[in-house]
Amino acid sequence: MNPVNQEIKQELKNLIEKIRIHKNNFKESQRKGSPSWLDLQTYSRAQWEYRHRHIARCLIRGRTYEQIEQKTRNDNKPSKDLIEKYKKEYMTRFQEQAEVIYAESYAGA
């Protein structure tokens, strides 16, 4: 597997962990009667970021949007601009990795 792809996958896993932590913290504070709005806000932002990064990664890997999200409400569509931003970021990282691999193979020959 491509090292950049593994890095991206690990970043997504870290985001999932962040989502779980803040979700649990918010629920626990709700049970105590004083909800932590900072945890709720962080949880929501992390969910938003994860969704868009996940879509960008899948699109780069050759999936269609319909394969990634089969059912979405009209009022819950992802931001195409944000997806494009993450795709550009990921493509830059893939390009840099390809240049490093090419330079190493050229230097070794």
C-alpha cells in the first residue's frame, strides 16, 4: 500500500477517535446536567471534517460519489469546495511521494 495512502487512513482514524472522545464527553456532561458546548462544537466540526476528507479520499481512489453516499437528504449535501480542497491536498502529497520514489530509483541506478 502507498505510504501516503496509509498516512491519510491514519489521519482519518485519528479523527474518528477525536469524534468518539468528544461525543462521549458531551453525553457525560449532559447526564450531569451541565452540557459542555465546547465538546459538542468540537464533535460537530470533527464529524464535518471527517466526512469531507473521507469523500475526497474515496474519490481519489476511483469511487463515484453515489458509491460513497447512497442516500443523502437534499439539505445535507457535502461541500464540493471543501472536498476539492482536500483532494488537492491529497494529490499534492501523492505527487511529492512519487517524486521522492522517482529520485531514489534514479539515484540508485
